[in-house]
Amino acid sequence: VTSHGCLECNRECRAAGGLAADAVGPCVDLRGLETFGDASPDLIYCAEALTYAFPDARIVQVVRDGRDVVASMLADPVVMAWFRPSFVNTDTEFPNPFFGVETDEDREEWPRLSPAGRCALRWRWSVRLAARLHQSLPPGQLKTIRYEHLLGKPDEALADLSRFTGTTVQAAEIRNEARKFRGRGRARRSSAYEGSLSTDDITEVEKIASDELRRLGYAF
């Protein structure tokens, strides 16, 4: 935790720490700091190594409808930058966990997939990894929360998270998003993909990740 490192935090992180938009420096007093958290999504790729290095680590998984996740990925230029030809190494690295390429069939199909299909492969692999982590880690070290529950009942979800982590979870941004979610009306669930993905995209994502969508209870 350094002043320089904290300047690289995104807006949501700084807001959660109680920092003003133009504030400089960390949001915590370094003296007596005992707990550190990181919400980088790509940490899932090294979860087992992290628990080996930090035996008292607590891992929180947020599960969301894969179609919503794909829509979010397509709208994120940082995520989509990884799909540039200069970064993709599915031919030289196989299997390729980062891109979700696990079988020869996946590798053969990759060049023909749309950006939505490639995002769906990444989501599918992360769900499979989450299932493996549930089998390999003790119950007290891993917790799964549904994104829809987090927005639908934020106070209940955050209280549960606070008990699990042993510290109060500051979540002003989550409560703001929850109010927007409720403002859209209960008749419509939080489906980012409905207005973002084309019919072809939805069909392709559901074809690639049908088993995982069903297993997690997301109907289609």
C-alpha cells in the first residue's frame, strides 16, 4: 500500500475507501494494517497459489449470468485488449486457461468465434475453475455470492461478507448500484445482455456455455 500504487486505483476503489476524486495518498493508516484485499478478477488464475502463500486468506467468488458477463467484457476496452492477435497464444500454449481453451475442439473453433464467443469461453473456464476450488479448499476459506443477490439485497449480502472476512465491508458503490437496480423495477432482472448483445451473440454464448448456465440456474 503506497501513495504511488493507490493513485492507480480505479474510481470505484477510491470511492469505497472514502477518498475524494482529487485526493492523493492511500485510504488507510499503514500503522497497524493487518488486512489487505484485492478485487482484481484475474486473481482467480492464481487462487490456489495465493492460499498456499497465505493460509489465512479468504476468497470471495461473485457468480453472474454468463451472458451479462460477456456483455460487460465486450464493453471493457482493457478486457478486450487481451484478444488482440499480438496477445493471443492459443496455438503455442495449450491448454490455455486464460482464454478458456481446454480441448482440441476449442482450439480449432477459436479462429471462427466472434468476440462474444471468445468471452464466453473465458467465462465458462472460470466457472469450471470455481467448481474445482470448491472441492479443493475448505468451506471456511471460500465463499460464493450471486451478483443478483448482491444487488437485490445488498445489506444482507454485505453483512454475510463481513462475517466471512472478519472485517466490515465498506460498500458505498454497491449500495448505489443496488438502488439503480431496484429503480429499474422488480419485473426486470439485472440483464445487461438484453440490450447489448445481438441475437447471434446470445445464441453463440448459450451454445458454448449451456451446461454452466444451467448448472448455475440461469435459464434460457
